[in-house]
Amino acid sequence: MSATTIARQCTLCEAHCGILVTVEDQQVTRIEGNPDDVLSKGYICPKATAMGGLHHDPDRLRTPVRRVGSEFVPIGWDEAFAEIGRRLRAVRGEHGPSAIGMYLGNPAAHSSSVIYGALLRAALLTKHFFTASSIDQFPQEFVAWRMFGSNLLMPVADIDRTDRLVVLGANPAVSNGSITTMPGAKLRIKDVRTRGGKVVVIDPRRTETARLADEHVAVTPGGDPYLLLAMLHVLVTEKLCDERAIAEQCSGWGEIRALVADFTPERAAPMAGVDAEVIRRLAREHAAAGSAVLYARLGVCLQVTGTLTHWLVNVVNAVTGNLDRPGGHMFATPPIDAARFGKYLPMGHGAWTDSSGRYKSFRTELPVAVLTDEIRNGSIRAMVTYAGNPVLSTPNRGELAAALAGLDFYVAVDMYVTETTRHADIILPPISPLEREDLDVLLPLFSVRNNLRYNARVFDPPADGLEDWEIMARLVTELLPLPARGFTTGAINRLFEQLSPMRLSALGIAAGPYGVLRRGLKGLTVGKVRASAGGVDLGPLRPRLPRLIGTKDRKVRLAPSDFVRAARALLDEVRQGGRAGGDEFDLRLIGRRHLRSNNSWLHNVPSMVKGKDRCTALMHPEDATARGLTDGVPVTVTSRTGSIVVPVEISDEIRPGTIAVPHGWGHQEPGVGWLLAASLPGKNVNVLHDPALTDTFSGTAAVNSTWVRVDAVESAGTESTETAAVVG
Ligand SMILES: Nc1nc2c(c(=O)[nH]1)N[C@H]1C(S)=C(S)[C@@H](COP(=O)(O)OP(=O)(O)OC[C@H]3O[C@@H](n4cnc5c(=O)[nH]c(N)nc54)[C@H](O)[C@@H]3O)O[C@H]1N2
Ligand SMILES: Nc1nc2c(c(=O)[nH]1)N[C@H]1C(S)=C(S)[C@@H](COP(=O)(O)OP(=O)(O)OC[C@H]3O[C@@H](n4cnc5c(=O)[nH]c(N)nc54)[C@H](O)[C@@H]3O)O[C@H]1N2
Ligand code: SF4
Ligand SMILES: [Mo]
């Protein structure tokens, strides 16, 4: 058989690198970077080959399955949808719409099927809607909504043009950037320095990114807001701000000046774990650079102060004149200009609460922190999960699995029997990503260059295969209050078939900033993208203020009053001598990502998991010596909510007093279908994180400064060392 090569994208992470997939005899034989891709330019990371591994994985589900006892048996699509419809309608009829919960996971955002995920969410009309966003970028959206008037207006670091890149709690050399999509981040970062710019990384660990930088500042976990407030103090007192830009763009400058008036670097230093002189210099250099940008992500986002820190990041960028200017913090102009319309979406905070009344809804969802409790207290009776694995990916004291098992009914849309979906009554698997045609319409909102790229099918889908959006559409039909159901569902389903996300996207593009409605025949069309070798480049990021801003006066709100109040409370704490320590818990636990792993779900592809156990506790030599630990020995890591046993990995790349353990591991659960993953060591770090510890404003899980204790296994005195036993 002759080989064919097809250009598309790797859709595993936000970078969506262009790939060339070679197929011989229905087998993927090679995956390379596509040099013509307008954004990734030939770059791929080692994960790209997993696209082939996933496609051919014998453990991947290819037909719907129903649980019979502890086994899953294949069933037909029609039978599956009919049963799901009956069961979900029964729960809704008896307990109301909010008794059906829905969780939408991260991979949903990597295909345009997500449009139908939103439609299903609307059809459910439930107050119990959750997404991975509340263990990810919610604080950034919250800040965007309060400062810029739309949650989608999360600024992007213009790293391809900046003179100074300061990375705070992100590791793009491994992650390839998120909410600043930058495939080939390592090269882009090196480029900053090659063109004479400076790169600084502020992170408790000397990360892969820090190794590329001019300077690494090893901040204390959770110390960033203090560092930023003190930087602002220096900027204000030394008159280093861009007053003209502030006057033109912003409101609330007086409140910021008052807030930081007496918060000197000397005061911040013990809280941030960074010398006062370093803080002073960071502020001065940020102001002095031709252009500069603070780029922050999960390390500061998944914190009790997630919202506050992202707010301060935006403020530093704005007051130094770096908002909306090349080389600074900018807003993309994507082909479907969703951010412009974001201000019209229902974004309210507190339209409803969870049943405890502690957590408020934001953009019509509740934080995943309450999912387990809402099931356990009977508020949620049935669940729909779509492309998520919350049992491993969210803090839930190890209790979510049992809660899911106790539901009246649970339907999962996923291609694996995972730690989560093994509790489903029915699992509906979509076709493999290599079998779908798609347009990347969401991520250009956050890319370092404006672009539109296309995904061609590599394989024809199986005759009875469904895409995620088709599955979602059929679920919507089942939830509609239809008369003469047996007859009408067919007609509704046929209508949906005409409204594929590709077609809807084509309409959105036609009406968007580059579309034919605005630009006539020269406009961007799906046909043009399809015919391109690697997508269409739509140029560098362009200034978009003030028109884009959704606030009434079209000014950036520098000082939302509740943010200022919360910051003041934080500073009062410092004035009173700082926060209480961790009593018997003397180390701070943070997260860590690996180049060959992707949250919880590439561990069934052999090339992604070969080599030594990666789920280790990274610890500084001083901390190891103090505990008599040698490299590689098993240790018990214990927090207030649980404990796990993992090997210790000793390295001076981590700040003393801190340990780092990756998430997404712990596949040894009975009945999971990804058999290779289940055979691997590695434990679920999320049993250590307390679900009640959340970002003050958005309720997002705070997993980057959990107090823990580490003991050698022999002396730990715990009975259970094999599983992630919950001790709290
Ligand atoms: N402690 C700690 N926890 C974390 C994080 C951390 O840094 N520390 N990071 C958090 C972050 S940023 C995220 S985004 C979340 C992720 O959290 P989740 O989104 O809940 O989990 P994933 O591990 O991404 O699981 C994805 C699931 O989707 C399935 N899947 C993959 N592709 C498709 C598809 O095309 N269609 C369908 N229907 N299913 C598909 C996979 O089989 C897998 O079961 O984890 C979070 N959890
Ligand atoms: N290889 C790989 N790539 C991925 C993923 C993956 O799982 N694997 N996941 C994808 C997803 S869903 C996302 S959201 C992105 C995430 O992208 P990133 O945010 O770039 O990824 P992380 O590795 O979580 O980076 C967080 C960094 O914050 C640091 N940190 C922890 N606590 C603190 C703190 O208190 N202060 C500061 N300043 N730093 C702190 C950590 O040491 C770490 O280096 O990555 C995406 N890309
Ligand atoms: S960085 Fe790696 S995983 Fe992410 S899209 Fe590119 S090749 Fe795929
Ligand atoms: Mo994420």
C-alpha cells in the first residue's frame, strides 16, 4: 500500500501544533511537525505521536457500553439514547432540572463540538453545571469580567515582540502556553533573549522555563500577591508609571496608589520569600523596558489568592503602559470575535449558590469544589460528564468516586473507561480525533498571533461512529419536551445534522472581523483555510482598546472595590505578623507537569509512559537530609485531607520548604479500561488537596500551596501504603 500524508493539528493541548500524519495500510506510521503551520512552524512536542497511539489503542471504546454489574457490555446507539432519555427525564420529572448535574472537561475545549456542549448545558437548565475551568482559568476569567467587562477578555502576552518577559507561575517550556497559546514556547522564549530582551521566571521551582531565562526568582508558594503589591509600591513611589496610558485607558488609579502606599518591599519580602532589593529591581526593570509583560498562569491561579494575583498582574502591566501595546499584554482578534460579544453573555456572579450557600455561581456554573457534596447531599441525582476525569483531576478527598457510584443515573461521553466513567451506567464514545474534520475556532482567542487553522480527517470515521457534537445533539433531543416523541425526535435530529459545528463556524467566520460580510471576496472563508498548507496567518496582535472594553465608560477598571478590600485584608494580615503556619504540616505542596503527560489521560499510550516513575515528590536536599531520606525511597505525603505514598526525588531545583507532585496519576482502580495506565505506579495527588480550599472570589480549587508533611514510609506508621487512603 502506498503511504499518504495528511496535514492537521495535534489537539492534545492548547498549542494545537500543526502535524503531518503519514498513514500506511490504515496504520499511522509517522507524525511530524508541519513546517507550513502558521503558528507552530514545524514544532511538535513528544506528545504529538500520542495522536496515533490513541487512535490505535485497543482499550479505546468504539461502541456505546452499558454497565451490567461491574462489567461493561456493548449496546446500540439508538437503544443507548432511548434509555438515557428515559432515565434523565425521570430524574428531572421527579426532582427538577437541577437534580441533573453536568461536568465538562478540558478536552471539550479542543474541538468545535464544545458548541454543542454549551447547547446541552442550556437544554439541561440545571444549576449544577461544572467545568474544568474551576480547576483552571476561572480566576483569570473573573478578573477579565471585572476589569474589562467580559470574561473572555483575558489578555495575551505578546511574547514574539516583547523586550521583557516575566513568567509568573507558568512553565511554558513544558506546557507550551495556556491563555497565551505559544507552540514552540522554548524557541519563542530563546528569541526574546536573542533579540536583546530579558526573560525572568518567578517560580518556587527552577523549571525547564527558568533554565532558559536570564533570572530565576524562587518565590514562596502563594507569595506572589505580596511581591506584586510591593512592585506596585515601588512603581508608585518612584514615579515609574506611564501616567498618560493610565489616564487614557483606566479608571481607579487613585485607589491603587492608596492601597500600596505603605507596602514596601521590606514588608513584602518575608511573605514572598524574595529579597526586598530583588522586588525593587523587578519593578524598576519592568518600567524601564521598551515593552514588558508579566505572564501568569496556573501556579498563581490555583491559589486562594488566584483572582487577586491575576488582577495585580494585569494592573502592573497596565500602569507601566504595557496594556494593549505591542510587546505587552494584548487582546487577540480571532476570526470569530467571541470576546467582543462576551459582554452580552450571562456572566453574573451569584445568580445562585450551592446548597451550603458558600459558593456563588459564575458565568452560570458552580465551582467543581462542591460537586461531591452536592451529589452526597442528594441535590444531584443524575450526572452527565463530557470529556472529563474529575475523580483524578479535582480535589475531592477521594470521595467523588463513591458519590458517582451512588447516583440514580450517570451517562459519560468519553472514549475510555476511566476512574470517573467506570461509575457510569452508559458510556458514549466519540470517534477518534483523527477521524474528525474541524476548525480551531476557540483557541485563536488566546494565541500569540491571529490565525485560523484546519483539521482534516486522517481516517474515515466508522459507519456507525458519532462525533462528540452528534452525541450531544442526540442528548439535547432526548431532553426537549417533545410531543409524540417517537415521531418528532427523528425530525429534530435531522435538523441538528444540518447544523454541524463546521457550518456554524463558517457562519461565524463570515460575520467576523476577516469575513466576507466585512471584506467581500477577499474575506476569509473555510474553503481558503481548507486549501492552505498550514492555516491562515492573520497577522500580529493589534491594539483593540477602548472599543473592545465592555465597561460602561470603556475604561479598564483598575480597582474593583471588592478586590481592593480583599487586598487590604491581606496586607492587614501581614501588618499583624503574617498568617498562621502549617502546625505539624511543614512543607508546601505544589504541582508539576511533564512533557509526556497531559493531565490524567495519555497514560495508556506506551511511548508516553516509558521510563521511570514520574509521579514523584520533588524535594530539596536540605529537606531530604532533615528527614533522613535518600533519593528514590518511598515516602508518605500527608495533608489534612489524605495521604499518598510516592518515591521522593531529591533535587535542588525546588525551593526548600516546598515539594512538587504531578497530578493525573492513580489509575489503579478496579474496572478501569485503560489497562496500561492501570498497571503503572503513581498516586492521585488530589486526595491531598482540600476541596474547601478555594480562590476567594471564583471558588477555583487552590492546589498550589497545600500544607503537607513528608515521612519515610517505615517511620510513618500508617497502615495503608498501597492506596491513596483518606485519613482526614
Ligand atoms: N492538583 C492539580 N489538579 C489539577 C491541575 C493541577 O495543576 N494540579 N490542573 C487542572 C487543569 S489545568 C485541568 S484543565 C484539569 C483537567 O481535568 P479534566 O478535564 O477533568 O480531566 P482530563 O485529565 O483532561 O480528562 C479528560 C478526559 O476526557 C477524555 N477525552 C479526551 N479527548 C476526548 C474527546 O475528544 N471527546 C471526549 N468525549 N472525551 C475525550 C479522556 O479520555 C479523559 O477521560 O485538571 C486539573 N487538575
Ligand atoms: N506537557 C503538558 N502540557 C500541558 C498540560 C499537561 O498536563 N502536560 N496541561 C495543559 C493544561 S490543561 C494547562 S491549563 C496548561 C498549564 O500551563 P502552565 O500553567 O504553564 O503549567 P504548570 O506546569 O502547571 O505551571 C505552573 C507553574 O507554577 C509554579 N508554581 C506553583 N506554585 C506557585 C506559586 O505560588 N507562585 C509561582 N510564581 N509559581 C508557582 C509551578 O512550579 C509550575 O512551574 O498546560 C497545558 N499543557
Ligand atoms: S505542544 Fe505537544 S501536545 Fe501540545 S499541541 Fe503541540 S504537539 Fe500536541
Ligand atoms: Mo488546564
